[in-house]
Amino acid sequence: MTINKNMWLLAGLLVALSAAGIRSADSSESFSDVREMNAVKDLVKQSYLHGAFNELNPDAMATGFHEDFAIFSAKGSELSRYEIADWVAGVRKRKADPEFDPEKNKWSYEFANVDVTEDAAQVKVQLSRDGKLIYTDYLSLLKFEDEGWRIVAKVYHRH
């Protein structure tokens, strides 16, 4: 049986789409799911990666973080909680410091995983500075009826 050039092109396209994580509407991940994943990634980029890191933009943070957000970390056998209000205040203070140089505050990032299930999402993002991996962050998001997606919690590992 001879397969013509168009069949090879179609097969190649299907393999590429599958590798990219894009599936047909009748598979387990619909285009609606892909749209939600993109909405989550966009929010994380704007409010977290640029708001809290690259641009130090507390207004961007306010649009993407839930007011009850906290960073959780282990301190010995205790659970430490860093509230969003304290983090935003720290961002404002750092940005206002006359010694602050935005050119030295450049972070690169990679989305290692984005998982969305209906109105809950988890994002694993790796943050690097000057080519060195500094943090692996795990962000939890919920989709609220009136507000849409909001980042509600973070745990992390510092490398």
C-alpha cells in the first residue's frame, strides 16, 4: 500500500499536536481545558512572575493573588506562613529603595507543569537568575465565580 505525501503530512501534524499537548475535543483534554490552562499561565506570568519578581508590580499582584494567599514553608517542625499583605509591602519597599536596580532584578522562568481540573489548578514553575536555578515553586489556584482564577497558596524549594 502506498501512502501519499498528504497522508504523511497529516500524520506528522497529528504527532506534533499530540506532543504539544493539544488534543481533539473528544479526547480527555478539550480545547476548553487548553483555554483554561492558558488563562492560568497568563495569570501566573502577569501577577506572579512579573508582579512579584521581574517588574515588582504590587498592582499586578493584587489582581492575581487572593487576599487570603500565603506562602507556606517548613521551619524545623513548624509550618511558617507568609501573608500576601506582608509580601506586597516588601515588594513596595524594595522597589522604592533608591539602591534598587531593575536591571539586576531579571528572572527567567519555565513552566514545568500546569494542571487544571475544572476550578482548581496547580502550577510548577522554575525560576532562574543569571542562568542558575534558584527556586522551584508550586502554586495553587482556584477559579472563583466572580473573580476568575486567583493564586491562593505557594510552597517552594530553594536550590
